[in-house]
Amino acid sequence: MDLSPPRKSFLFHKICFFILGFCGAIPWFTILSTLDFYVANYPSYNVALSIIIPNLMGQGLFCILIYFLSFALTLNVRIKYALIALILLLIILLIIPISSSEQGLYWLVLIMIFFLGSFNTVFQTSSTALCYVFPVEYPPLFFLGNSMAGVFTVGLRMILMKSMETLENPLMYSTIGFILAAVMVLTIAILLYENLTTTPLYFTCLYQEWKQSLAQSIVGSQLNGFNSFKQVEIDENAKMDKYKNLLNSIFSDGLIENDDKEEKDISFIKDQKQTFTMENYDRPSISFFEISRKNYNGTTNSVEIQNVQFQDSFNLKGSTDTIRRNKNKLDWGFFYPILKKISPMMILIMLLLAQSLFVFPGMVIKKHLFPDYLNSSWNSLLWILLFNLSDTSSKILTLWPLRLRIQTFRILVFLRFLFWGSFILIKNSSEGDFVNNEWFCMVHLIIFSVFGGVLTNGLMIAALESGRSHEKETIGLLISVPAVYGMMLGSLLALFSKYI
């Protein structure tokens, strides 16, 4: 009987990651797009400001806790149940203001927004970690989905506003339609993800990451015997000699072989059609695995560990826990080298998000486009649509990632600060000035958005490619941190833009 997981097309995998990225941005965009509804229902509160604070608190807290949460809950559990929680929270956030006009219930809304931000972060960081474990062509599709969510929400908002303007309470009915549409998209994401977990490529990628992580744990379990992490990185030969003796003492037959052959690339990245099958899906075992390390002199040390049985380490059925994380990842010796490698990319990503949130939307939408034709609501929607369309275009461009030296990225990111000066000039310009012209303002925003989107995606891919296979899931978790804190920093700076 054939027990191998059912085959899925690779187009299906691309669609899944696009939808997962799409759903990573949908919950918060839904709240922002229905903000008028909450403002109308809770006039006693400064909704536009107060509703952002609990969301940022939830995001800021859980983007740190997610690394430790990953040791207790698998990727499969975090992604699936976070999606279910987001659906429930959006429904509750719709029911509360419709069922009662009591102003005191606004505090319950804020509590729900906190949990919405928390679960949204758990889902976003976990799905980013998942796509980082997959071949490099999949993460750009995930980031493209993030941007397309903004275009979708603004476009849907415009359609609902126009189609329901003749109803008795158009704001309430358009909000109901909007949240139900978001719930439907999140439900589709759950169904697609359930199917994704049954594919050979899903298992192959996560098995490879788990295998390499486990090998790193065995080979790296005695890192405390060294005085510094630098010594571990520099003296590869000494480390391998030390662990040969350790492994010989653990495994009775001591089958440790050295091989000078060149390190082979992971086959599933070069040939995605390779499948991985095992005879027993309920109690899988691994007969051997190989650890390869390239020395600084160009040679390769390879250690083959044979006859090692790992029972019940993971279950291949997509509906259950996928793979338990390795406790060695809690070691500072594992975490610090990864953080050190990707910290330049993390800092630059945080700066890029802070740059964008400082001027958009707060400073930008104060410029009223075509006042003879657009009211304030349509003016805001047009600016948001323009920004998201530009950001989406940049993500399409970076389906073929921009690969630059980190020093070049630094120069380009700091050059983008020049846009702050031009946005401030536009904000304080007089009617009739060239920089106050509607078309100049729109082209200016398009360049700013595309420039930022290309750099952000390039840095995300640079962080991914800087790590080894057993480090990529951790990189996916960590790389989401600067994005959240960059948005928080930009939002705080935007509060002071009214004084400029």
C-alpha cells in the first residue's frame, strides 16, 4: 500500500504561501479600513489613537515571546490555531458594537484588539519562519501577499462604500460585509494550509530543517567547553576532532567516517520535484544522517552517524503536530551567532519601516487631492490605495531578489531619509507651489514606496541566505521583530509630525 503523502502541484505551494502572506496583513487592515464604524459608535473616545496602542502592545510583546513559544508549540499548531483565533476575534469585534451602544464596552474592544495583535503576530512570525524553511523562491510570494492585502482591503472598502451608500445605515452594513469577507479569506487559508501539510515538499523541507537542527544539537552539545564563540567558529578542525571522540563514546559501533569530498547542496532546492517517502508513518525512524562542515581552508569535514533510531520525534500526518523543536535552540551558543549574522539586516529593516510610518499615512493624507472632486474619506482611501499599489509593485519586482552587499544596503537605506525632508517641504508648502501639485505629490509617494519595498524584500532575502539550513526557521522568527518595532517607532514619531 502506498503511504506517501498525496502529490500537489508546485503552483499550489506558491498559491499557499501567497495566501498565508495575504492573511498575515488582513486582520489589522480590516480594523483600519472599518475605523469609521468604531469612531461613530464610540464618540466619547479618541478611537483613531487609542485603538492602535493595544494592537502595538500585543505585537511588541509576542514578537519577542514567539521564539520561546516555539519550543512548546509546533509550527503547525501555531499557524492553524492562530488563524482560528483571528477569525473568532474579528467576529467578536463586529458583534460588540452592533449588539450594544454602551460606551463602557469600548474597553472590551480594546482588549480584543490586544489579542488580535498578539495572535496576528504569532501567525505572521510563524508563517514567515515556515516559508524561510522552504526554497528561496517562496518567501517573495509570501511578502507579495502581505502587500496585496492592503490593495484588497482598500479596494473592497471603496466598493462597499459606493454600493451601500443608499442604505439606511451604510456604515454598519459595509463593516459587516467587510469583516465577513476577511473571515472568509482566513477560512480559505486554513483549508489551504491543511492541504499544504500533506505535500511531500512540506515534509521534505521541515524534515531537512529538523534533521540539521538535531545534528547541530549532537555535535554542538559541548559548546560550553570553549572559552568563546569565536573560537568555535574559527577552529573547525579542533571541534570536529573533539566530537568524534564524543560520538564514539555514545554509539557502540562507533561508525564515524571522515570524507574529503565537497559539500553537496540540498537536493530539494535544486529539484523541487524530489519527494521523501518512509515506510512507517506512525513511528518513523532515521537510519542515518550526515553533518557536513566546510573549513576555512576550503576542505570539508563530514561526519556520518549510522544506526541511530529516533522514534516518535515527529508525525507526518498534516493534522497533527509537525515537528517538535530542538531544546538546543535555547542555548546562547546557538542563538547568538544567528543574531550576530542577521543583526545588520534587522536594524536596516527597522529603519525602513520607521521611515515609512513616520510620513505615511499621517503626514501624507493631510494633502487633500483634487478637493473639488473628493471628500476627506475618499481622499484618504486614494492615498492608501496609491501607497499599497506601489508597495505591491515593488514586491513583484523583488520576486527576483535584489542581492547587494550589506554596505550598499546601508547607503541606500540612509539615502531614503532624504525623503523626510521632501515630505516636510510638501506639508509646509503653499497652494500653487510646484511641490504642492497633486501629481508631483503622488509620483513622490510612489517612488518612496517602491524604493522602500525593494530594499525591505532584499534585506529579508539577505537574512535568509545568510543562515545554514538548521538556522532558517529561527531567522524567520527573528526577522519579524524589527518589522514590528519599526512600525511602532514610526507610529510614535508620526505623533510629533503635527508640530513640524
